[in-house]
Amino acid sequence: MYKHKLTGKEKRGVVYFLLVIALCFVALSLYKCNSTKVCRPMFLENIVRDKAVITFPNGKIEALVADTKESREDGLSRRIGLSEGEGMLFDFGIPGRFGFWMKDMQFPIDIIWINSNGIIVNIVENALPEDYPKTYINKPSASYVLEIGANKAREYGLFLGSKVTISQ
């Protein structure tokens, strides 16, 4: 069996090729970070669980989970929209009152506060980017806040007192 030994020039070519591939991954990650504001390497998305499935009376969605201070502060800011069946779930870990505003938002949303039992305790429908700096805050205690596309709450059958299931 014949084995070809790489010359110095061929070895440098392989190294350059691998560097180009690595740079492509970095460029894709930076593009994703800039466009979605979710800034971590793309390959980690399949390893780290950062999505939840929320089941409603009239359907279900997949939501990105914002469960750190930084991810909650960014939320959906600066994104251009949500795909059908997509949302963002803010998991605060403890019940409380949580204010939301439309700073740096590019599209309207429905904001839904959910208590630890999965009961909807407050809803703001069709919050507009131009509503900033107005702050929306829940009165009854909540552990989660869900942001979905504007006017989707009614479509999904979501009203005060509705029960949802959150699977993380």
C-alpha cells in the first residue's frame, strides 16, 4: 500500500484550509449573534437546552428561554420578528412582579404573565414598539413571562385564567 507523505507546502495548505473553515464558523456565529442577539456558538444550541414547548388551549409553540440576567435584558430587542409558532419565555425562577417595555423592539408583541401553576395572570395584547418607554407590569405574582407575536394570544385561546403547560 502506498502512503503519501505531505510536504511542508501541503501541510501549510491543510493548516490554511482548516483556518478558513474555523473562520467561517466564527463568521456565522457573529452573524447569528448580530441578527438574533443570541450570542453563543451555534453548535452549542443542540447541546444546551434553551428552548421550551408551551402548550395552549389552541396549540403550542417553541420558545427560546431567557433565564439569565443578560438574556432577560436583551429579550427580543433588535430582532426583526418571530416566526410562526415561535416565542420567548422569560423564566424568573421565583414568583414576583416583572416589568417589560418595548425598548429597541422592531415589531409588536403580546406579553403574557404566567404563575408557577401555569395559570395566565396578566396579558398585554399588541404592545407596540412606539409604546416605549411605557412599562407593562403584572399585578398578580408570576414566575414566567411569554412574548409571542401580536394578536396571537386570542388565536391560541389565551385569556386570564387560562392554563398552559411549559415543558423545558
